[in-house]
Amino acid sequence: MKINNDSQKITFTLFLAQSFFSAGTIAMFTVLTIVGEELSGNADLAGVPTAVNLFAAAISAFIWGVLWDKIGRRRGISLGVLLGAVGLSLAVLATTSGSFLLLLAGLVGVGFSRSAMQLGRFIASEVNHPSRRGRAISIVVFGSTVGAIGGPLLVAPSGVLAQQWGLSELAGPFIIGAAMLLLALVVLQVGMRPEPMELARRIAAESNEDGPAGEIARKISSLLRDPGVLIAMTAMVSSQAVMTLLMGISPLHMKHLHFDLAGISIMLSSHTLGMFAPSIFTGWLVDRWGRAQVIIIGCLILIASTLLAPVYSRLEMISFALFLLGLGWNFCFVGGSALLADHLSPAERARTQGFNDLLISLVSAFASLGSGPVFARMGYGALSSLGFAITLIPLAATLWWLIKGRQRRAALQA
């Protein structure tokens, strides 16, 4: 009973911290490509701030994976969130001084923070019994629903507040973002007790969960030869890349279609709602239907989004296409996270999950960096077509793995 209570408390703490964190960072991302274009003076560089953020997240993801085994999960994730608050404060100075380089420096700190909070879903998975792993991950991801709804809605009021303080309107989302991250830091310091690493060891011992390699942690190269690990990583990395291609440039695309900040905020609210709001339902599906089945559904939803996104110029249809983009990502992300956790022993988790998130951020960073030039030269339709092609990779791989698994089971029964 004590273990269950501690598991629920830590999972709820991560949910609450994720809620504050996502509200702050989503408010920032609503205007990031606009700020990038304005401070750099070049539309080709509009995606560079997002790319810097993602490169920092990529580098730090693996660092966190190694460091957290030494300093613990609570200290590790708290340090990450603190770095994000500092980075957003630097971004405020950048918008008021007009410094593109200072903006990029601040986004390095936000990138470190982003990867730390993203790894929080794996903390939830390890402090819960394997049969509840999908739901635990989805509860943390569901925390971002608060950000999906509240983050973009904070953009316009925060801009007004910034102007009242004599600052640039675009500084507002960065100010509110820093405040939200500080709230998340307080929540983590108070609620992440006992240390999740210790709780995870007790749960692993109680459930006899030694993982596929027993107590010996396999090398990354060996893990990548495990089909389950490879499929899980492919699903998460590919869906993140597709989402980054379209999501990151969509505010700029809408600006070129003469939408104001209010319209852009509605679109982004719809998108982030699709990303996070269905998470509780997704987690139940993952535990009930299976990891691979949910990943396949997610890929099909992503394909639908890439086909619809470039076709319409009306707000409601753009918002619907971006909602589907978020929903498809959600299915692939939650399904892939649970599948990856299933195929790792306790000794392999932090390092391998950090490596997985490093790949996610690296691919996303390159997608973000390339989205600006592709958009500037070939248009939004070209980005959507590229997203469609990328989605075929995890779809084909997961279908192959699922069919092969069924064939093996049928052969064994025969």
C-alpha cells in the first residue's frame, strides 16, 4: 500500500509540474518563429531559435540520462527546470534589446529544461507497476493539456502586460514562461519524495522485473538490435520530426496568410490540445490494445494531417489539421514510450531513455532548421509532403514487426 501511495504521489507531482512547464513553454513557442524572423531580419532564420532549443535538448537528454543515475531523479529534473527559467529570462532581455544571439543563448537553457521534463514520463513509468505503465506515462503527458489550453491563451494578455511595463509585446510570453517554470520547480521540490530511483528499485524487486538482460545493462549498440527497442525509438523519433516540420513553421505560415496573434493562438491551442488532451485515453489503449497497434493508428492519423494541412486557408480547417497532427504524435509518443520501457531492465533505463530523447531532439532540430528554407523556397505544401514520406517509415516498420510477431507465435503454437 505504501508503494502504491508513493507511486501515485510522484505521478501526480510530475503531472502538476508538467502542467506549469507546458503552459510556460507553449506560450513561448507560440511566438518563437515570429521573434526569430524579427530579431534576425531574415525569414530563412525563423526556424533557427527552435533548432537551437532542440539541439540543446538533444545534447542534454543524454547528459541527464547519465547524470540522473548519480544525483537522483528529483535533483536532476529540478536542475533542468531551473536552467529553463534562467534561459527564458535571457530571452526577455533579447526581445527588449533586439539581440538574436542573446535569444539563442537563452534557448539553450530552455532546451536543457525541455529534455529534463520530457524524461519525466519515464520517471512515472519506473515508479509504477508494468501493468500500469502506459497509463502512468499518459498521465504525465496529459499534464501538458493545461499548457495546450492555457499557454497560447496567455500570449495576448502577457503581451499587453509587457507593453504596460515598457517592454516589447513579444517579451510577454517569455516573462510568463519564466514564472510558470519557477512554479513547476517548487512543485517538484515538494512532491518528488521519496526519491523515485529508490521507489523504482523496490517496485522492480516486488514485481520480479529484471528485464531482458537480467541485472546486466546492455550497451546501446546491443539494445538497437532488439526489434522492440528499435521500433519504439523509430515511432517516437519519426513522429516528433513530422510534428516539428509542420508545427514550428505553422505560425509563420498563418502570418503570411494575414492571421493575427489571436488566430495563431487558436490554431496552436487546437494543435497542443490534440497532442496532450487524449493522453489518458491513449494510455488506456496502450495497456489494453497493445503498444504496436496504437503506434500504427498514430501513423495513420499523422498521414491524414499531412494531407489536410496545406489544402485549406480557413482558420477552422488549419486548426483541425494541426489537431490531427498533435493527436497522431500523441499515439506514437505514448505507445513508443511504453514499448521502450517494456524492453529495458531497470539498470538500462535512464541511459537508454536519455539516448532515445537525444535522437528525438536531434532529428527535430534538423527538421526545425530545415523547415525555414524549405518553407521560404517551396512553400508549406512541400513541408507537408516531406512529413507524409517520413510517417511511412514507422508505419511500415511497426506493421512488419507486428506481422512477424504473430507469425512467430503461430509457429510456436503449431
